[in-house]
Amino acid sequence: MLVMAKLNSTLSILFWLNRQRGKNENFPIYARITLNGKRMELSTHVYVNLLQWDQKNQRVKGTSELSRKSNASLIQMSGTLQGLYTKLSMLDGCVSLEDLKNIYSGKKFNQKSLLDAFTFHNKRFLEKVASGRNSDRTYKRYEITKEKVSTFLNEQYQLDDLPLSQIQFGFASDLEHYLCNVTKIGINTAMKYIKITKQVLKLAVDQGWITNNPIGGFKCSYENPQREILTMAEIEMIYNKPLLPRLGQVRDVYIFCCFTGLAFTDVCELTSGNIKIGIDGEKWIMTDRQKTGTSEEVPLLPVALEILDKYSSNLLLQRKKQLLPLCSNQRFNGYLQEIADICGIDKHLTSHTARHTFATTVTLENDVPIETVSRMLGHKSIRTTQIYAKITRKKISNNMRTLKDKLKMGREAY
């Protein structure tokens, strides 16, 4: 006996009483699932007497406890299958009967999932951090990405996890839309999360969990952000401005960063052991960047040396083995904005603007080659340095003035 419960245009479930497999006058109810012309059967594990089965209403007749439990099982099975199909369809993939059956029966849980892949990826990276090959900051970024993806799966797909085999190309664009429009983060940050997800899926391919990276062809597009930098006049204004002691210390650290290019986190790690004599016999900062694991080698300019000398006899800093007075990055940025307001500088200053100022105003505008700037900043690629170092109008003017002088000398030679 067949009774159809149609769910939508492509999936239908028919509960039927199998008279061939009865025992003790009870017969099993099977679910015949049809999807795109193909079908399979699943046992409901419900047994009823022939006279108890109501074909029209798809219910077990009666009000006994057994009848109520049997009907509840059929309703739950139908709802679960419908829900699984709906969730899988949302991924823009081709839902197969085999996948539906495996996930329903629990077999898919033995396969690797997306969050399994993230856990494996991040655990392996943490081992590299422990051995000193990579930075803890990068590991934390990977963990944050995992949390973002987990929340995305839950809020957008109503899933706790997703089998790797069910990930389709559209997953990447769905994740981008969610990050940018729901969580309201910037496009560049969203692209970083997607790039890490692509990296995790590539590792899953390498491990043989899937045959290809389903979002490997997704192109991460970045915007070129407008980054704040200070002019030399603004640097001098901040450097010479009388300030309260708490602001004066923040000012000194900020100016030090402007003339060394060090990131705030790297200044926090700076010790006397990082001040060494360079190839020219002068003092250099030599350190390894936490973020990239590359070395930074920066000859100390007079302004930076003056600031180090200012705090060289500070006993509290000596006990802490610090070269400069430091506070939290959040408080540092808050004080910086207070300094900007006092100096009448209408720019949003953060610890990172000092690094951009070093790359642009201090070095590039003074004809330091970008290759040298890149090495001092500890960048792995010139392309990264190009993001930091802006070609300003002053740089264009200086270059053209040099060109004019060369052309003038050329004419005079004739």
C-alpha cells in the first residue's frame, strides 16, 4: 500500500506498508523517497497491524501509546528528510539520494567536515607556532576565521557543520555576502577570511578528503584603502608640542615608530639585545617580525636614537627589560587621537599610521628605494610595501625637479 506525502517539485516521500516482511501479524512501514526520477527506500522502524494503517491520512489508527509513538516517528522522519533536503539545496549543489540517505542515517558524520578541516589546519599551524616557525597572531587569525565560518553555517544554512563533499563554488560568494552585509566588516577583511578558507580546503585536498578545492577558483578582490600618513611638518609639530607626561610618553613611542617603521607589537618585544652594530659601524635595530617571521634590519636615525637615550636610564623600564614606556594598543591609540586634537591635526592616528608614515614620508619621499624600504619593513613582497608606501605629490614634484635639472644640464652641454 502506497501513500504519497509530496514535499516539493523534486522530492517526494511515500510511506508504504510492506506485506512481504511481516512478523507476528505486524508489518513494517517503509519510506520510498523519490528525487528527480530516482528513488530509494528507507526503513522507518515502525511496525503496525494491517488493520491499523490509515492510507488516506498516513497515520496509525488508534489512541494507544504505541499508536502515538508510531505516528510521531513518521512525522519526525518526514520533517527531518525535508529539512535536510532544503539545507543541502541552499548550497546550490546537486543533492543526491545517496547523500540524503547517508546524512540521515549518520554515515556522513564519519566523513570529514569543513570544521574538521579547520581544526586540523589550525592544530597543525599551532605546532609550527610552538616550534617558533610561525607567529601566534596568525594562529589567532585562523581561529577567528573558523569561528566566523561556524557562525555563518549556523545563521545562513542552519547547519552546525558541513560535509566537505557538499561544499559548492557558491559557498564562497555566500560567505562574502554574509561577512560584508550581515556582519558589516570591510571587503578586504572579508577577503582575508575567504582566502584562509580556501587555504583550509586546499589542505583538505592534500589530505585526500576531497578531490578538488570547490572554491579554489574564487577570486579574492581587494580594495585599495586610503591610509593616513603624516607630513614631515605634522611629525615636527607632534614632536615639539609640550604635552602632559602620559601623552608625552605615547608621543615618543609614536615618533620612534615613525622613524623606524616598527609595528606597535614589535616595539613591545624590543629589547637591548635587538640594538646591534650594523655593517656601517652604526646602531641598527635587528629583529624578527612577529607577523611574518621575516627579519627587520633598520639603521637608527638620529631622532630614534634620541628617544632611546631619553629612556635609557629609566629604572622601571630596565626592570621590565623594555626600551620604551608602553601601554595597551587600545589606550595608545586613544592617547594618539588626543595628541592629534591638541596639535590641530585632522587625521585619525593609530599605531599603524606611524609605519605608513615611515614608508612614505620618511623614506620614499627622501629617495630611499622601495626595495630598501621593503627590507626594513620586513615585508616578504614588494607588493606589500607598495600598499604602505604612497607616491605623494611631494615625491612627484621632487622627481620632476631632478629631471628638470638633468635636462637643463644636458642642454648646457651642447
